[in-house]
Amino acid sequence: MIDFVTVQDKLHAVYPSLSAQLRNAARFVLKEPAYVALYPLRRVAVRAGVSPGTLVRLAAQLGFDTYNGFRDAFRDGMHSGMGSARYAADAQSLLSVKGRGAFEKVYRGAGELQLRNISETFNAIAPAEVETAGQTLARAKRIYILGMRANYAAAFYFDYVLKTFARNIVLLEDRMGMLIDELGDIGPRDALLALSGEPYAADAVKAVAYAVDAGASVIAITDNSLAPITQKAKHVFVVPTTGPSFYQSLVPTMALLECLVCLLVARGGPTAVERVKREFERRDRFGVYWRDKSGR
């Protein structure tokens, strides 16, 4: 019997040769394996945005005689532990809780889900992988940061913190449709940290492709190993994005970015510390932060 790990490996191997619809199905089953394991074919197809026949063809492409055999591989994967993906259905069910104390159940469940998401992130991604990506950023002439639409909040945070001790940071904002201009003369000595999850912003995918063609090192933080920004990235980090609401969670992404900040400060040494000191002294002189002048 083909196990879940083999299914993952086969999906990555055949992905480039698949049709657009089969690619959509492949990305979905990797992102939400618990849904594939728990629900009937037609319901999975609706959730994935493809036809039932597409899922059947994907199963056949991977060597399964029937869709049921394909689904069973995901069920076995759940029993052996597929990480936070198996909790996806839990997040969905939180929204249907009704009656007295309903919000408290949602509130507690949301906290538990985010703790599992962070735990999964730190268990799945080895420290050495993050350290290597951090070294790529530290060596870069310029660090470009890209996060469009919902991912802009995390990108802005990373840019804001890095600029307290670094002067080579460029936040790509696509203001007035100027994304290509903001990318400027990105080249082989530069690095691009890109944040993107499904639904993937088209301009984010284009920007990453442009950076790769220019020779820049790309660090991708995304929700799926088959995401379009991963194809030629130097470093890829897949984080869970399942949240208790209807939209993706950025909590694991933020946790990973904070680790990169720690690494870059450590690599910067005393110079980075001195720059942080000077930056906050400058803010104090300008009166950026409120101070209680009553003396009490």
C-alpha cells in the first residue's frame, strides 16, 4: 500500500507535468490532508474548487486504482500523525458552536489551535534551516521584503524591526502600481524574503519570478510546498495557516520572522546593538513615545 509520505513525494515529483486543474487539486490535498481523509469525494472536490473527476484522475496519476485507496493513505497518515493539518476540521467546527458559553469554546479552541500551529512549525522546521536562511539574509547587499494583501502586515513588521539596526532593507509595497520600480535593480548580491499563501497574489508570484531571474536569493514563507513562490526559491519554509476564523492565520509566520530577527541581530554583533541603541535614542529625542511627565 502507498503510504502518505510516498504520496507527498510523488506529488512533488509529478507536479510540474500536471494540468492546471490537477495542480490545484495537488496543492489542496497537500495543504489540507485531514479534509481529504475525513470527508467524501464530492465534498472534498467542492472545498478544493475542482471536479470530483479531477481528484480521481490525480489519484490515478499517483498510482492508485481507486479514489478510496488514495483517501485511505491520508487516513493512515492521520493515525500516524500528519502534523497540524489533522486539526483543520477542528477549526471549521469551532464556527458552528452555539448556545450558552459558545464564544468561550471558540476562544479556548482558538488558543489551542494556535499553540498547535506554532508547535508544528518549530517541530517541522529544523533550526539549521532557519540559520542557513538567516545567513543568506545577513550576507545580502540588500534585503527586499514582499508580502502582499493579508501578508503585508507580517512584511511590514519584519521591515519595521530590521530597520532599527539595519540600513539595507527595502519593503516592497506596490504603491500606485509601482512594484516593478520598487524592485529596482535587484540582483545576484541581494535577497528577497517573500510571504504568500493561498489565494496567492498574482503580483507576488511575478515579483518572485523576477527576482529569481535577476539572480537574487529567494526565501519563501508559504502554506504549501507546491506554492508558486517555492519553485526556484533558495530556502522554503512551509507553515500552517489554519485559523479559527474564515481567514488564514499569520501567527506561525510571525513566530518564524521573530526567529530570523534574533538571528540577524546576533550576526550583526556589537554594531547591531549600537544601532538599536542609537535608533531608540533618536526616537526619544523626537518624542515618539508617550512619557508620564507628572512624576508620579
